[in-house]
Amino acid sequence: MPKDRFSDYEPAPIPATTSLSEITPDDAADLSEITSALNVGTPGQVRVTMQDGTIGDVFVSAGVVFPLRAARVWATGTTASNIRALF
């Protein structure tokens, strides 16, 4: 399971982003950290495994911050590109 830097906090509005990381979608590996949000460069669909283990597809627009506590971004089912994790 990836590290969750917000595990000691009660659920609340997303704090300001302090760092980001490029994401390469991968069907076999979790992210190194759970995200606080995602951002994409091109619109499309992103298949994610959420912090609670549920898997689903989200539809994203380019340049918009999507508050998602994602543990994995899947290659299969993901059509958006230039995906970034925000922390």
C-alpha cells in the first residue's frame, strides 16, 4: 500500500498543493504516495484505484485539478495523458 501523507488528518477540504509528480499509468503497481488531486494535460478518462481500494473511471478536463485520493492510475482504461499527481 502506498504511503499516505494525510493519514493523520481528518477528512477536510484539500490543502494547497506543495508538490507534484508525473504519473506513468501502470496496471501492476501502486503509486509511491496517495495523491490529494490529479491534473491532466489532455482530457479523457482516468482509471484509478482509490485510497479505499475501489476502482473506477473518472472523466477529466485538461488543466483542472480533480481532488482524488488515488493509490493507482491504471494504463488500461486511461485515455487522458500528461497526468500529474498533486500533493
